[in-house]
Amino acid sequence: MFENWGTRASVVLLGAALLTAGCSSGGREEGAGGAPVTRRPASADPYWVNPDGNAARQVAAYEKAGKKTEAARIRRIAEQPVGEWIGPENPEREARGYTEAAARAGRTALLVLYDIPHRDCGQYSRGGAADGAAYRAWIGGVARGIGDRAATVVLEPDALLHLVDGCTPAEFHEERYDLLRGAVATLTSLKNTKVYLDAGNAGWGQPDQIFQPLKSAGVADADGFAVNVSNFYSTEDSIAYGKRLAAEVGGKHFVIDTSRNGNGPYTGGAPEERWCNPPGRALGQPPTTKTADPLVDAYLWVKRPGESDGECKGGPRAGAWWPEYALKLTPQTP
């Protein structure tokens, strides 16, 4: 239900454009798209803003076309740090590019790792590594790319929930736990990397069943877990859900994806697709480490606002930039 890296074009953000973009420790950066982005103080938001992301490019395009109102609305996305979802082909190069750019700006890179074998049970974001060996090699590449630079990693959205809800066949469960434990061990061995295992969302119908899977996947050795990734549940409900999980896994801290939860979850249409490009949603609280609860390490924009959940409700492929939907997330203020 997340990114489709088999077809995602925007993964190629690195290269010369990204690595030569202005990345000083000041408040503004200039991207290849020509749209400067402004960062908030690191004390409130330590994460790196990609000056050449899809939203920044859209701002530049709207400004060039004289669409100042639309540009201002999309700028609300472009000026926030969002997760960089590492692709399958060049994990070392991508992780190095993002973390080096973040380091030059004096910030932390936010990375999302989503390449587990048998990913998404054949749905919109099906795919993933060919087998366990390929996945371990991919994780190794990510780790080499990060090195000693600062990174916060959200590890494998949906991987555990799909073990619990019956979506992933039983014959793959033992391997998946082993792969997740190995990924946690590899990434937490890095000097300045924090790792959060995905743990579902407040709307999941059987939260009591996720405690043991989190333990089996190595949450004890991780920095914590992530909730509400690519979903819409309110921050208040997500805190309550996360605290319930934390009480069962040794008091581990957690992070919340607030990227699109400003209006809470969608309640119309078929329940099984309420998560997919729902109408009437809005941006949530901006990324920050200043949260409402001491167990919550950060509010993050893990899902990149304005990118499709999949080919539903008129949307393009999963992970594709969809400016019309991005505008709907940022309604014009009176």
C-alpha cells in the first residue's frame, strides 16, 4: 500500500543536481528546480529538507506559469522534510547522496526502507527484493551509504502487519522476522543512525496481535517503532495507540507519520480502500521533535504528501507525484 519503486521515476534525485544544490547551515536552499525552500530552526526540526524534491519542482513550475496561489500552497509541502524512500537498484549511492547533502546542511536525513521480499502482498506496491540474500545485500548497501552520518530510518512499512493479518503466506514468516532482525542489527550498529520499525496504525483492528511480532522483529534493539505510516489517523489517536504498544515492548519510544492526518481518517467508500487517495484530507502537524508526549520522539512526514497511494480514485501509480491531490491537501486559506 505504499511506494511502487518498480516504476517510480522520482527516485533519481541524486546526481549532480542534488549534490551541488546549496546546502549551507542557513535558512534557505536553492534546488535545481529554481524554487528556494526555507528551513525551520534545527532545534525544532532537525531533519533535512530536499531542495530538489517533487514539491519544490512543482513550486518552481507554478511560479514560472504565474500561478502564484498554487505555488504558495505547494510551498507548504516543499518547505518540510519528507521521507526519502530508498530504491532497489542503487541503495548505497542513494543513501550516501541523501546523508551527505543532509550533513552539509547540518541536518539529519530521514530515510524509508521498503524492499522486503513479497512486499505488499501483490497489491499496488508489490515487489521487493527477490529473496533474503538480495535483501541482506540491499540493507548492506544502505548501511555503507549512510556510514557515520546522521540518519533516522523508518524500517519496512507494513512488513509486520502483513504477517499478522494473513496477507503474507505463513511459509515466509520466519524469514521475514530474520531479515528484519538483521536489518535492525546492521543499521543500529552505525554511529549516528536511529531505527524505527513500522507498527501499523490506530485504525488497525487487532492491535494486541502486533506486540509479539514487534519483539520477534528486534524492536528491543531498535530505537523504537513508527505508527500511522502513509495513513490518516489523528495524532491524538496515534499517541494513544503508540503508548499501548510501548507498554508491551519495554517502554520503547515511537514516531508518528503526521503527513496527511490533519482531518483524520476518511470514513466513506469501501473500508478496504479508505487508505488509498481518500478525498478531503489535509496536511498534519509539521515534522518536529517537540511533541505532545515524552514517548513520542518525533512527528515525521514519512509519506510524501502529494504522491499517490496507488491507482485508485483516479490516481496514478503508487509513489507518483500527483499535483492535483497535493493541492487538495493544502486548501487555500481565506
